[in-house]
Amino acid sequence: MNLFEKIFNHGILSRLEDSGTFMVTAHERGWLKTMLLHPAAPDAFAPETLKKLASILEQEQPFIIEEDLIEKARSMERQVYHPHLRTLRRIIVNRSGIRLGYTVKSGQAHQEQEGLPYKLEYSMVKREWYLLWYHMRNGSMMSTRLAKIAAIAELPLAADHAERLLADIQAKLHKRMASAKIQVMQEYNRELSRILYAFSCFEKDVDYHADTDCYTIALRFANNESEYVLSKIRFLGKRVKIVDGKLLQRRMYESATKALQLYGATE
Amino acid sequence: MAKESFDKEIQFLRMLVLTSGAYSRGQFAERLGISVHTFDKTIKRLKDIVSSVQQNLPQSKGKELAETIRYSYYDSTDPMLLFLYRAKSLKESESQRISLLLAAMQDSSLTTMELLDACCSTLPAELPMPDEKTIRSDLKYLEEVGVIAREPGPRPFRYRINNDLVTELTQDELLDLYHFVDVMSNTQIPSVQGYLLRDGLKKQLYRQQEALGAAEPFLYKYHYYSRILDEANLFTLLDCIRKRRYISFLYFSPKKPKSYASKNTNPLFEREAEGSQERTLPLQVVYDHQYGRWYLLSYDSRQGIKKYRMEGMTQMEVEEKAAAEEDFLKKREELDARIKYSWLIDTGRPITVRARFYNPGHSQPNFIKERVLLQGQWGVIMDEDEHSFIYEIIVNGTFEIKPWLRSFGSSCEVVEPAFLRKEMIEEWKELQTYYESVRENF
């Protein structure tokens, strides 16, 4: 199988779009058939849809990969398609409000909380789904694990009200952005590729000074992501140094000091 | 026409994505081992593809290429690098003809002659008119890639577009399918075919109900989105493995500053290729979730097990020669045993690592243990009390697991082996000096 088939050519594609033609290759159907074998598939469809799909794809060959392709250092796959996704996704697409019952980290249960859901977020690290929503009464930005949601009801919302809230959410998201500058220590420049890969899951700009052969990475992230950014920086160890971002620098100093105390290695 | 290679485009896009604006044109070209002229030509070609693929997305108009493929979390619903797979070049006449044939077959099944008529009556006059033979060969190709199907029945055969996937599902079911495809292509590998399907379904949904497209509900956090660039070579390699074939390629180790060299036809401009010519028997492909990188593990008769980063493999040629089944299985078995305890792909000596992890305390939820359970691979938790627990794992060498242990900061204390414990202490000491200047605030 070749991924660079001429049928995928951009010219053909845009012409088909103009004529309103839907085109699908055996490659894509084979991929779909493979994915439908995943234990998460029954959560994503009604049973009759699954049956229909099975009959449409009867002739297709699924990808046989087995031992030829393995994955390493993957977080355990706890959840791929949570049963709540279908319900919540429809509410988001409808731009409706929501009434939720859920429990928080401490175990405390909340009922009948009203809000506007705006995204469903999957963490590739935790391998789990979260609902991002705006809490109407106290105006806070919420992130709730789907696994902790016990009750969901759709609340009709006037279009202009939803519009206003979404604009408000945008502004709040924008305000929550934090940034940090990270310098690649020069003796590790030959590991640049590894370092840049590690940061490729963030919004970033890279700056290169040819005179000093020095790379600086400017990261942008939501301020509640700082813990994850820090764990990445500790992960890379001596290869990188935070050069701008007081809070993160302080946390790194604290980590190092506490770790040395743990090892009984303080002077 | 010579086989079209996308090595240059792939290396180009990877560098653009990873270094996000760090290099000037000259610096960029130098690192790719191409001229500034080739750099400009490549960027123009890629921009043309992006703009034709995204013609209906007004927000992307006029953006610079680097800007278009720049990662922005809240706008990250469409995989930006997918357009690479739309880059196969095609003659204008062929592109027009194939699109016309497909559009014609959308409404009803047609014979070769009917399709020829449809083509001749619709194609612009300045293009050469196809003959029956051309149409037959187009149909053969389209049938091969599964885009059309031949109807059962006597000659002359009738062909129809194979789009049961959208015609047999209701609007609601189609939406379920779209979201399933979205989730699976984002969370599973391989994913390029899924992204291509997602793209087709998305356009179909737009056509049926424009408003649906306005809200893309899903986001994927901490995603290595450039991983799809390496899938370009994945299927060639998987196919080689299945057929036990040898391959040869020009390899650029990612530690070298140059990552590509133009294949020169003009001897006056010949550069010294810095890559090394390799020939090997592929055994297994590994995807590393820690960095979002791909590896090929293979066998070389002189050096035994070899490891290559897939991003460094260019000018790949599959050989006719295949290994004997028995030999292949023996090598593969050997490899399985060697990587059984690899945190990633290290085939060094197995060693037992023991580390004490400290719980967060203050009756907080135990996110430390949760993370160890989630990411600790085959390691086990033991000697647990209310403050801490021991994590033990047999692993090949300590090089690959060390960053993970260090990422826990002061919640992790390496107990064994002693040399790793010592290394950790040294590293924390050095890291402490990095931030000495903020000490007074601590």
C-alpha cells in the first residue's frame, strides 16, 4: 500500500469537492475495519450502526500488523471512547447548555450544576477524556473527567446567550496562557532533535543565534499545565534550562533541593 | 517517469515543524543540504498544495506556510501535515479526467463507452480528448484502489462509485462515524488513512448540513502531531517485513547537523552525501510514545541487530531478495528476547532498578502512584505504606528509564543500582546550580 497514491492528489481532491463527490479508497476502509476491531468501538455506535458498518466493510481487508509494529512507553490505555462522548458531543454541536452531576477529586459529589460545555479533551498522557465547560453560576472554567460524571441533561440556550458565553470563554482561555523560555544547553546541541521532539506537543517558537550556536524555545501553555511542563523539563534534565519564567525556575530549584535532601546529599 | 520520492518534502516539513521559525532561509537550506533556490521552489510547491486543499477554509488564506502548519492547541482539530499525502504529482489532464469520471459515476452506474462520452462532452476543449483505452486504464486503476466497483452482470460492464459508507448510513450515523474516525486517528497508530477518511467524511457532512462543521468538539492534549510524517515510510517497511525483504537506504543519523542531501543529477553541483548507505533486513517497527518517534529494528549479517530512527531514512529501495522464512523467524525471535526488557529500544544488559516513590501527602489524591501505574510499563509496586512505595523493574540499561524517573522530581528516590543513584545525585546537584540565582526567593 502506498500512501502517495495519485487518487489522493490535491487537484483531484479539490475538483471532487467542487462537484460534491464523496470518494473513499480501500485503504481507508481497511483502516476503518481495523479500528472497528478495537474494544472501544461498541461505545461509539448504536448496535444497528455497527451491524451496518460490518456489512458495508465485509469485503475489506483489515490491516494485519500484529507483532510487526509495537508501541513502547505508552501510558496504559484506560479509555479510548467513553460512552458519554456521544451525548456530550451532540450538546456541544447544538450549542446547548448542560446540567451535570459529578464528583470531584476529593470525592465530594455535586448535583444539578449548570454550565456551557465547549470541548471534550483527551489527554494522550493520562489516556482519559475530560469535559471542558463553563460554570454558569460562579463563572469558573471547569475540567471534569468523563468517568466522574454521573448525570447529564441538555439545557436549551438562546443562540445569542451561547454566543456571549463562548466569547467570554475565549477571553478567559486567552488570559490563562502562560509562557516560559527554555534554553538548550550548548553541549547538548547534538541532541537537539530529541529535545525539540519532546516539546513538539506544545505551542512554541524556536529562536536560533548563529553567533553563539544557541537555541531558545519559547513555550506557550495554559497556566494549569505548568506541572506537565515542569515534568518535561525535569525529564530532559541537564539538557535544558529555563531562562525566563520565575515561577518555573523557583519550582525547579525547589525540586532539585528537595531531591538532594531526599538523597541525604545536601552540603 | 522516475518514482517520485517525497523525502525532501518530509525532511523539509519536519524541520519546519520542529524548529518553528528558528532558521533563516540560508540556514534552513544548509541544514537540509539543498540550495536556497531548491528551498524556495519546495516552499512554493508546498504552499500551492496547502492552498488548493484548503480552498474552502477562508481563515487560512494568505497565511505563510510556517504559519499554516504552526501548532495552536485550540485550533488543532485538522491535522496540519496531512497535506503532504496530497502531494503526489499528476498531469492536469489526468486530474481533470479522473475527477470527471468519479463525478459521473456518482449518480448512476455507467459503461466504459458512456463514461468516454461523458468525458468528451465535459472536458475543456483545450485538453486532449481521451480514447477508450485511456478510460479503461483509469477504470482499472480506480477499481484497484477500491474507489469504484464493477456491477455484477453481463458485458458491457457497468461501474459505480463505491460510496456505500455514506449512502447507507443516516445523517446521525454518519456523524457517529465521523467522530469515531476522529478519535481513533488521533489516539491510535497508524493514523494517516484515518485522517484521510476523516477529511472525506467532514466534507460530506458539510455538504449535508453546513452548521455541523462549525463546532469541532474534540481536542487531544500532548499530542505529537508531527508523527504522521514518518508514516510515509511505515507501510513500505511493514510490507517488507511481511515479505521478509531486504531494503537499502541512505541514512542520516539525527545527531548529525544535516538531515537530507539532494540526489544530484548535475555533477557540477554534486555535494558530498553525508549519509551512510545501509542495507538491512527489517524485523520490526517501534513507535516510542515518550518522544513521538519511530524506529526500525533490523538485522545485519555483520553487525547483528541494528536500530534506525525512521526520520533519518531516505531514498529507500526495496530489494527483490527475501530472507529465508526460517532465518527471518530466528532473527525475530532473537530480537523479541533482546527487547523484552527495553524501556524503549535499548538492547543492553538487563538490570534491576528499584526506586522509592513518595505519596503527595495531606490526604491529597495519590497522583504519584496513579502515574506510576499508568506509565511504569511492566514494573511492579511493592512495600507500600502510607508515605511511599517501592517500584521495581528489570530493564535493559538505565539510560532510557532515567528521564522518566527524573521527571518525578523529589517524589522519586532511586535506591538501586548504586551507580544510577549516584548519577541522579550528580544531576540534581548540577540542576540546582542552574537555578541558584532564584535561591533567595525560595
